[in-house]
Amino acid sequence: MYRLVIVDDEPTVRHGLSTYFDWSRYGIEVVGEADDGDVALELIERIKPDMVLTDVRMPQMDGIQLSSEIKLRFPGIKIVFVSGHDDADYLKSALKVNAVDYIFKPVNMQELAAVVERVVKELQDAEQERTYIVDMQVKLTQSMPLLREKFLMSLIWDGVTNPARIKDRLDFLGLDLPAEADYWTLVLKIDDSAEVVATRTERDQQLLSYSVLNIVQELTEQMMQGYAFETRNGEFVVILRMGEEDSQEERLFSLTEQIRDNLRRWLKISVTIGVGERISGLQSMPESYNQAREAADQRWYLGKNHIISIDNLQQNTDSLYRFDTAQGERIMSVLKATDQEKLIAELDGIFEPLSRSRKEGLTNCRNVSLQLILMASRLLLELNMMGPEMADKEAALWEQVFKQETILDLRHRVETHLLDVCERIREKRSSKPKNAIERVHTLIDERFAENLQVGDIAREVFLSPTYLCLLFKQETGETINEYLTKVRIEKAKELLSDPRNKFYEVCYTVGYSDPSYFSKLFKKYTGLTPSAFRDQLP
């Protein structure tokens, strides 16, 4: 219910207004009356109504003075004037104090009803606006961590874009980051982040990020002043505010060691931490962040789980390493010769200068690695050795190349693959024809139930179908299909000896899809139909 105070120096008017108008119909309750403005003001201060219906002319304090005081002290109260005087000056004064309306005596109930409806509508609108503002304030408070993170990310990416408002923004967000103080920036990168993420559900990934931030922020608050936040998957940033103590640099590196060791201990993850240069003022924050990120990226050369300061990096100005034609020819030669020792020596000659060439080193190293893989693939195709297994392994290796975070890891992947290629080539060259025949026998004995074709078998033994057929016939005196049929028939005879096995089940089990064809083939090789064969069994 909205609350109303009626103010008039005539008792009959007050009685008539409070009694003969149905205020409850509009959700209004008359909570007080007064015969003069000064009395009304005390009453209004005490009960704080939503609406005041007041006479204009009164002995001690008139309605205009009362309204001015109400607007000054309680601007939300709605005021309606009632007067028996058609006075233009009073009407102008009423408009100056933003009265809702002005009603002349004697009061017309229909006119009063229309005014009351408008007042109630304004009160309802104001109430909705207050509710909306309160709701927005609650949501703003709830989203404050996100707003802080958004601001901190803009700070490291763009610096201070509006110096005149930076203090207001910092105060609003509750961040203790004076514009002219000294700062350090740390960048934490989770080592092997692709594998760490791949082994976790989305819920566990979010839990990991929260846990990392919680540990880092807690350690930061214990040892220094600063804020930690996540910029992208696997990367976290810490903005550290410098104190005036001489031991700040010692604290900095003690903090980074504590962060690294605690993340290893509690979350079982390894991180590389890059430390940017000390800067003066928030405006230089992007420079410090980029330095810290560049330092963390040096794990490509220096390895994982390190704390790397940009101050300690030696800038290498060597030109970009190029993988030349002569090196490619030597790699192909040692692969064909299956000389693993020379292969490793050639890889040393490639990756050692790559580890020293910092200019576009990551991209260049990946490109060289892909060239090596392509060379090995070309050789396997020339030797007819690129079977399904090797094709799948090579496809997986291509993906792994882009996931490696250090040059040592990438070198290991490429070297393992090339050594495997060497071994396969050596096996092919050292195997005698009878070894190939034995592999065909083994393959058919194990997979006779499948829809085996000569081409499938040839790919498995790294020979062409035509050559394999000639070799098999020459070594065994029978064709591959004849041997396959013989194996199937022998297995069928074994299954038919068990009366629980139905004829069509035996047919499917030994690799045939047509029972009629199977029956004719069985009779051709045994002289009996499957049913006659079973009948003659003891």
C-alpha cells in the first residue's frame, strides 16, 4: 500500500478527502493529517509517506514552502496541491516545485481520481526503476571479478587508454594499482598444455584454471602485492606491484619458485614462468607483458619447468637457418642406406643450428621437421612400403609436430620416426622370399574369416599383387586363393564335426556369405556336401 498524508487548515476538507474518496481502490492508505505546513513537515519526517495532498494557503507554513522542504529532504514524495483560490502566482509556484498536479476546491471526485491514477502510475514506475537499479547493482557486484579480469587484460594488451579516468576505474574495480608505481609482469605457461587439457573434461579444465589462480593469488598476497588472471587456455599473468624494500627482487624470484613448486606439488603440473623487465607506471604494462611472454616462449630452446627472465636472455642476431638441398640429399641417402648412426649425425647438423637461431625459430623448426617427414614418406612410397599402418602413424606425427613445446621434444619425435623408417627398409631388404611366404601364410591363417583380397595381402607384406602371386606360386606350387580356400575348408570341417554348429553358421564363420556357393566349393574339395560330410562322421 502507498501511504498518504493530507494537509489542510480546514477540518471539514481533511475529513471529506480522507472519508469520501475510496483510496484503497488505488492501493493507498491515509496515514496522517495536519492542519498546517510546519506540523505536516514534522509528520512527514516521521512516517515518510509516498504522497502528500496539501492545501496551498495555510497560516504558518503554506503549501509552497512545505513542498519546497519536502523536495529538498524527500525528493521521491509525490505532491498534489488543493486550493480554493484560482491564483496564477500560486499555480506558477506549484509548477516550480514539480508538483504532480493542482486541484481546485470544491474537489471534483472524478478529477481527483484521474490525478490519483497518474500519481500511482508514477509511484509504480519509480518503484520499478528502483528495483531495476538494485537488481543491476547486485549483478554488477556479482560480475566484478569478470570486470576486473577484463580490465587487467586490456591493461597488458593496450596499456592506459584514458589516463584522465584511470583512477576512477581503479577505484570502482577495487584495484590497488597506482598509475605511477613500479611493476613487474609474470607470464605462466602450463607445460604440455595440449595434453593436460586433452585428459580433462570441461568441468575439470575449469577446476584446474580456478585452482591455478587460487594458488598463484594466495602466494602473491603472502609475499608481494599483485593480481593474477587467465589470458588464454594454459596461460596466466601476474601483475606485481613493487614495494620500496631493497629485497624486492629477491622476493620476486622466491615467489616464482614458490609458484612453480606449489603447482607441481598440489596440481601435478609443470609450468614455465617468464619474467618481464621492471617498469615505471601502468602505461608501460604491455611492454612488460610482451617481454614476460617472450621469456616464457624461450622454453622452446631452454626446456620446460624453468623460470626465465628477459634480462638474462642473450639476444641472438643470427640469420634465419635454411634447410638446403644438400642436407636433404644426404638425409635421403642415409635413409636408403639404413645407416642409423649417420642419420643421427645428420639430424645433429640440422637441429643444432636451429636451436641457436632464435629468429622465427619455432616456425622454422616446425617447417624443417615437416620437410624431413615428407622426405621419408616419399621414400616409402617409392619402395611400395606406405601401408595403412605407416599412413596412420605419419598422420598422427603431423599433428604432434604442432603440439611440441620444446625443440628437444620435436627432435625426438622426428628422430624416432626416421629411425623407424630405417628399420622397416632394412627388414624389407633383408627378408628372403620364403619369409614373405611365411608372412602370407600367417596372415591367411589368422584372418581367413575376413573378406581377404590379394591386394590386401600384398599391401601387408609390402609387395605388388602381381609379384606376390608369382612368388607364392613359385614357392608353394599353389595360388594364394587356393591356399585361402584350403584353410577355410579345413576350418569348416573342424566346425562341422560339432553337431551344434548349423551349416549356414559354419559358412559365415569361415568367410563365405553364400551358403550355396560354400556347399559346392566344399564338395569340390572333399567330394562330399557339408551334410554328407557330417553324416559320415563317427
